[in-house]
Amino acid sequence: MLKDYFNIWSILRIATYYFFFMLLFWGSSSKLGKKEIHDDYNSLDTMKSLRGFAAIGVILHHISQEDAFQQAKVLSPFVNAGAFFVAIFFFCSGYGLLKSLDTKENYLKGFIRKRIVMSIMVPFYINVILYGIYSYFIAGVKWPAERWIFNFTGLTMMNAYAWFPIVLAILYLVFFLSFRFIKNRPVCFAIIGLAILGLGVGFCYNGHFAWWHGPKDWWRGGSYQAKWWQEQKILWFNGEWWVNSSIAFLTGLLFAQFETKIASFFKSLYAVKFHILLLLTYLAYILSNYGQEHFGYWTEFWKPGPRFNDKFYTYLCQLPLFALLGLLVIVFMMKYHVENPVTKFFGKFSLDTYLMNLMALEITRFLMQKHYFPFKIKKYDLWVFAVTTFALTILLGVMEKYITDGFKWLISPKKKKEKRPAPEAPAET
């Protein structure tokens, strides 16, 4: 009926898409149609805004993944978009590392403590603790003691969305070891590329759960009682999202290495060259879809066995897309980029909102099931859920950010007071 298209909830749905779309224009800086390119397309503030845009996309993607949203086809444009937004994170990380290496003196000195432990591991374990407190005291989950132990050590996943910092820490470590001990940069890039490919192969073997323990094809039915660690999203690299977009990290490194040449290349005939790059990315997108349709990542559920080959072929079909995506975005930013308070905010809290998004989803889902909201929820549960989850993600992300920063301050080495030089002795007469 016509009225269904003009009720408040349909308007809110359109407003969500409109708001996300308008983030591409609010605070925009354009040189489209001009010969020159932006000088600040790669500035720290611009890259933070790009990460902020990706962080918003990831939050909406996670909300759209809820079964009720998929059945109602609400937020459907975001259902399969998560890997695209995460690829932006990987690209920015790789780009930032090499630029810092080339511009900051002794950048690798203390790299593991500063960039891996303080920037990645501390937020990760703060999130583990916060999520454990929520799980035990609020959600009331009843896990066996060994699961709590493995979750708190990080060897299994307390928070299923916290896979990104694990992969990022591994890539940072490979970057450090490569550039610390090898002076030949092409060799370093090759080692990092092989490491990324190795992570992909690791997922293809692992699949989505511990299929290798128990009777053959136990997950397809039967009387076998699976262990808790055989469930989905428990072990590391149980899921293609761990690996399919990480190739963008290497693209970011390579762009940083050859940035001057690439920028110079695109200055002339920019429109033609950009559209060629766009066409190549689109062809890579078609190849990615072909791989998922003809092979697939989830073949263990409709074919006998773990189907390693199907997963590996699908992974190979996706690599070109995510290798090109970051390059396409940064080349476009040479002519057009945005920087506004919303993207700046999410850029500052991108990792924290990413990590706390699942807790926000579970809290909101719990409240909706118990009907703790101060008004009756029936027909419009999904939009109440989406808005509440988005707001709660921001609140929890900011909270975790300040807890993490406070902890870092506590454990940081105290600055030694500078000793004043002794007064000079008076000159002899």
C-alpha cells in the first residue's frame, strides 16, 4: 500500500542511506575537472577521515548481518560490504607504516612495544576483559573453566569481531622483521606478500570450525557432540573475513613506496587512467563473484568434506579485487576527498568502535528480547534495534578508548627528570 512508503520507519530507512551517502559530500574538497591534484590527499587528517568512513560502514555491516535484518532485507546494501570497508583499514595501515619508516628517524626502534603491544595488543586485551565482564555478569553465559582461560589468553575468541587486531599484529610483526633485517625492499614486499598468502591458505585449511577433530563429516549430522572450541568463530582463522581483504595491506605498502611515481602518472590524462583502473576493479569484482558462486567459502555445508580446494580457488578469485580497491580509493582521493566532524570522530575511535560493536549488538538484542525499552516494541523492532545499537557502539567505543588510554598511561615508563647542569666554577683571577 502507498502509505507503507511514507510511514516514519520507511523514512528512517531512506534517511540512513541518505546520511551515509552524504558523508561523501559533507566537507568535500574537489579538483575534479582540473589538471592539478590535491596536495593533502594523503595527509594524516584525510586518512583518518577515510578510516572513519570505513568504521561507520563496518558498524552498519554488522547490524545488517543480523538474521532479522537479512530476512526483512533492511540495510541490505551493507550485508556483503564488510570486507570492502576492512580493506580500507588494511590499506591505510600498510601505507602509514612505510611512510613513517621513510620519514621518522629510528622508526623501527621500539616498534614492537609501541606499534604492536601498545597500539594493538593493549586495546585487544582491554576489550577481552570488558567483554568477559559483560559475558559473565550481564549476559550470564555458562562457559567451562577452560573456555574462560583460553578466551582471556586470546588463543580463542572472546569477541568474534576482534579478529582484525590479531591479523594486523601478525602483519605488523612480519613488516618489522622484514624491514629490520633485510635491506632489499622488493624482498621485503615479497616476504609480506607470501605471509599474507600463507594466512589465506591457513584459513582454507581451517575452514569455519574445527572440522578435523571427530568423525568424518560430523558437522553434517549424527550423534557426535562437538566440543565448544569446534563451534564457528572460536578458533583463529575460522572464517574468510580473516584473510580475504588483508592483501590491501601490501597494496598500501607498495603505494607508499611508489607514491611519487603513481601520483605523477595520474596527473596527466587523469580521467582516462582513473576509469581504466575503475574498469579493472570492476572486472576483479566480477571475478570475485564468479569464485563465490562457482566454488564458495561455505562448501562444507553442502558438499562432503572440508573442501579445501573450493575455498582456495575462491580466495584466489578475491585477491585482485581487494588488491585494487585501496589503490582505486586513494587515486580517487587525489581529486576528491572529504573531511568532516563525523568522519574525524569515527577515525579517532575506529578501532574501539569496531571492537565494541558486538557487545552493543548483544546488549541491544538482549534488551529487545526482554522488552526493557520504555515503550512497546512490535512492528518496528529492527529500526529501534539499529539506532540503539549504533548509539551504544559509539558510547562503548569511547569508553574503551579512554580506559585503554588510561591503562597505557599507567604502564608507560616514567620520564626521568632532567638533571640540571652543575653551576660552573667561577673563573680564577
